[in-house]
Amino acid sequence: MALLYKSDPARGAEWAKILAEKAPDLSFRIWPEIGDPSEIRYFAAWMPPDDLMTQFPNLELLMSVGAGVDHLDLSKLPPDLPIARMVEPGIVDGMVEFVSMAVLSLHRDLIDYVAQQRAEVWKQIRVRPASTRRVGILGLGMLGEASCKMLAHFGFQVAGWSRSRREIEGVTCFAGTEELPEFLARTDILVCLLPLTDETRGMLGTELFAQLPKGAKLVNTGRGGHLDQDALLAALDSGQISAAVLDVTTPEPLTRGHPLWSHPRVLVTPHIASMTQPETAVEVVLENLRRHHAGEPLLGLVDRKRGY
């Protein structure tokens, strides 16, 4: 039985070194050196091949090396094939760092100060206490909950929205479509950490922006598909949205000359908000292999009805 890895080769080499120490009896292979396909029982990948089950007829478990599974076409995978998202602490810690950085940058007017520096302008902007700024997080899964708690620690008025009801200490929680307008109306800085599904695709658009206070700011660390980029550009031009930090775009990377590259009110980063850390990722993979053999529930098991 073998575990096949298909993602960044450099990190794959790190996986190989760690697995050699922690699970020396496990045959580990890095794409495209797959060896005998019939020996592949477990596949950890970002973008598996389209003919997955044809190529690997004895596959028992598919694991995403990232926190999401929107890159997988679940309809083309056998309904009885377990699929697990990566739920390791390195992803959580990285996302909390990035969301905190982005929110604090918007809160403390960093975009304005970058523009002033380039123009050689020395001009102070009045500092607002964090306690006067209302932050709202779309999506209260593992990443959203951890980000809420950190932002609350800074003193922000933090609220979160999710499809189903959640309770998080120190965070005002909203749920369902009927409570979304109230959530948006009280949000000065909106952070998107939703999974990408048919329901959430294009959610960050004209209708949603109009429900935010005029001059609200946006952080998108979900997926590029959440955002209507033309609607954002229009909202920036009208002043409905005053600034944005985008870690994800459509496409990735943005095409040369795309207006988001040079927009003075936008910061773009190349999908680096969080990355799987090999040391902790391997621990999660090995635990899921153990659980799979023992018939126990998998960590990060995907609910196909929900799409995540």
C-alpha cells in the first residue's frame, strides 16, 4: 500500500523526510513518480488527475492538501470514496496572522500611508481605537472562528455570519439569509472566509456591497470565485467600498494590465494567506490513515451535500 502526493514538489520532499522518520513502513511517492498505480491506496493532492479512479483503481482515501475542496469536482468522484480537507494547525495559524494583518492595515489606514509615501506627503490621519471599528467575518468554520477570537483580542467589535447558528464567546453571531442584512449593516471591515460553493459563488457583489455602510472595507481570503471583481471596481469608484485587501483573485494570477493590479485602493497578495505546514500536515495525514484503518470518523471529512 502506498501514499501518493501531488502538489508542490519542494514541500513534497519535506513530507518524504518527515514520513521516513515517523512512518518508515509507509511507501511514499511524489507525482509523477507513481510506481505501480495499483499500489496507491491513499492520495494527498491539490489537483488530482481527471481520471483518478481509472488510474488508481484501488484508491481508498483522497485527501486535499489545502483547507478547501472547491478545486475538486466532487460529482466525478465515486460517492463511496472518502474525501478529507486538511485541518492542521499551521493553516489556522497562518490564516489568523494574515487576517489580523489585513484588518489592522485597513484599520490603521496603511493604503493611504503607502500612497502618501510615494507622493512624498507627510500627513497624519487621526487614529481610531479598535473598539470603535466593527469587523464582520463571513464564515465561522475553523479559520473564521480562530480569526474572530484574535480580532476580538485586539479590541474590535467582532461579529460573524454563517449558514447555521454558531456560538463564539465575545463574538456576536448571525446565521442564515434572514440575518445577513443586519450583519452587513453593522460591518465596517468585512472579511470573507467562506467555503466556495454554488451558494457562495459571486456573493461579494453589488447587492451585498450596497448593504454595507458607505466606505466599508473588504478583505477576501476565501476564493476568487466569491468576488465579482467588476462590482468591486465599481464600488471602489463610487466610494461604497473604500479599500480592499485581496489574497485571492480570478484568474490567479491576474492577467497583465488588470485594473486590480494598479488600483490605488487595493492591495493584492498571491494567495499566500495560509499554507499547509509539512510537519503538522503529515501528523494529520497519519492520523487520518489510522482512523481510516480503524473505521473511525476522519478529520476534515467532506460533507458532499454541503460541498465542504
